[in-house]
Amino acid sequence: MNHYLEEFCRTTEELLGSDAVRMMGRWKHHGHISTLDHSLFVAYCSYRAARALRLDETAAARAGLLHDLYLYDSRDTSAHPGWQCFDHPRAAARNAAELTALSEKERNIILSHMWPLGGQLPRSWEAWLVDLVDTLCAGLELAHIYHPGRLRERLGVQPLLEEELAAAPC
């Protein structure tokens, strides 16, 4: 593992091992890409870009990882009516706040990552960066140019399996 991946893992260690983050591997997000794979891709690319631009790489990495922590099947409109692109940033921010303490910057990054569709205006360079990286990563995934599952494997993050979920205490 290269030193950037190691630093990213140290920065996001608390989140990478959590059941909530690993549970994102249960749902598809962009075609055949899981929400976990997409979020790891966005988080790592945001981390590297923020580091190169001398921005807050920790906030970019953490919020990039949590930006889609909505934990439901986005295609199931019966359970979650409405336009998922409008609703999911708020659900992700609520779930992220239950998982870990968020800085105001991290909260804004999560809430504004679908701007202008998500509603909230990005209020920091890091929020603009994660919004842009999210869009670019989604484009690469949908065009089948890159499959972020390879990154997940390199990071050693395993999706939460159904058996683990059933055995977990309520």
C-alpha cells in the first residue's frame, strides 16, 4: 500500500471499520457500483486533491466517505418517495452525525454535495471540491472507465455481509 493510501486509512480509520459505512456495500448506487465503492472513491480522490491544494484533507476525506451514507435502496421509491437526489444529502448528514462527531465544514460538505440539486450552498473550498470530485467520480463509474471496487480491495475494506448484519446486536 502506498503512503497516500496509508495516510488516508489513518485519517478515516474510525469510519472505515464502522458497520454503518460497511453497510453501504449492500446497495447499488451508479449502475453496478455499490454506494460503499463510490463513497470510498470520492473520499480518496477528495483527500488527494485537498492535500495537493493545501486544503483540509481530513474534512474532505471524512465527509467524502460519508456523503452518501443514506442507508437505503435509492431505487425503492415506495420506501422513500420523492426525488432521491433532493433527499439523500439530508439523510446522509443525519446518519453521519449519529455515527461520529461532524465539524460544521464536514456537515456542509455532506449537505451540499449535490448542489444545486441538494439545496445547501457549499460554504468552503472543501465543499466545492467534494461536490466536483463526486460528479467526476460518478461520470467515470457510469462510463465504465473506472471501477472503484479495486480501491476498496486495496484499502482492505469489506462490505457488511447479510450474515454479519443478522448477528449484530440491535
